[in-house]
Amino acid sequence: MIAGPNRTTGGGMDEAALAARFRAVDVWIFDLDNTLYPAATDLFAQVDVKIRDYVMELVGATAEEAHRLQKDYYRRYGTTLRGLMLEHGISPDGFLEYVHDIDHSVVAPDPHLGAMIERLPGRRFIMTNGTRRHAEKVADRLGITRHFEDVFDIVAADLLPKPHRATYEKFLGQAGIDPTRAAMFEDLSRNLEVPDALGMATVLVWCRPAPRR
Ligand SMILES: [Mg+2]
């Protein structure tokens, strides 16, 4: 995994300025999926199929129709769950449990990542659009659970996913975090726009694609 400063926020900063910016940070906030483990692990492919199956069952659609609906809700509401709640009035608990019931054993332990996170001075959190249980399973597999103070999940966010501003504000308020002393790590640049606007340092995390053979 390679983390680079997000140039949409650090744009124009030289290395010394960037280093000074991060020296002022004492709260480290990490997205979970495709940020703390490589995107190639592709846990979302499993979740994606579970969501499609849920929609198929709910509306009595074919796999193809369910897939289309799933993606349409994702685009319009930020998550398929939100679309299902608003358009079909489903309760979130059963949905969240069903779609996160996946094989977490494909996540490989990452002692190097653990050692790096341990060196970050201050408080450390996971902030995810998934569930706490899912985050805990992933963190346990990675071997990094003990390095984090807490997980802020989609239930804590009142089911309002990132990048809704209210969700970041709720998390920051609840944990007593001054955003100007915090850094946010994310694989989706759209989820870094609000943190940047709130004064956080932002880091876009990306994976170099595996070389072709
Ligand atoms: Mg992510």
C-alpha cells in the first residue's frame, strides 16, 4: 500500500511545509475498506454480491435488474442501504448483518502496517461506511485492532454515509476532535472533500496495480 499526500489539498506545498503540517497532527483517522487493506483483497466484491442478493429477494427481481437497482440507489443516495430505506422502508439492521456476512479470511495479516500505525503519535480511529462488526473482523485479521481507540461506523453515523458533512461533524464532536489537528486517510477522494473543508490534513491512499505477467 502506498500513501501519498492528497495534492488536491496539499497542492503547492513543498515537502518541508507538508512535514510541518503533519507534525501538527495528533489524531489519525482511517477509512477501512481499500484503505487499511489493499483494494486487490476485494472484500467489496463479496459484499456487492450479498447486496444484489438482498435486493433480488426484497423486490423479486432478476440478478440483472437487482444489480441495476443497487447501483442506481448507490449513485442517488450514497449507499444502496439508504436508497432501500427511503424507497422501500427497510430496517437497516438485518440488511447490514446480511451483507457483511462474508469471508474475512482473505484479508492477510499486515504486521508492517501495524508497526507504522503504532508509530503515529496520538489518538487513532477507524471511520467507515460499513459496520463496527465488519471493521473489527477486518482489523483483527490485519492484526491492528489494539492500535485504535474506537470505530465510528454507519450505525454511529445514523446511517448517513460519508461524504455527508453531518457525519464527519458528529464523529468529530462525539470524539472531541479538533479537525485542524487531525489527518484523514481514504481511498476515495470524494470522502476527503469535507475533511479538507473542515481543516483536516488529508491523505489519498491508493494501490499500485499488480504488474502484468
Ligand atoms: Mg474505502
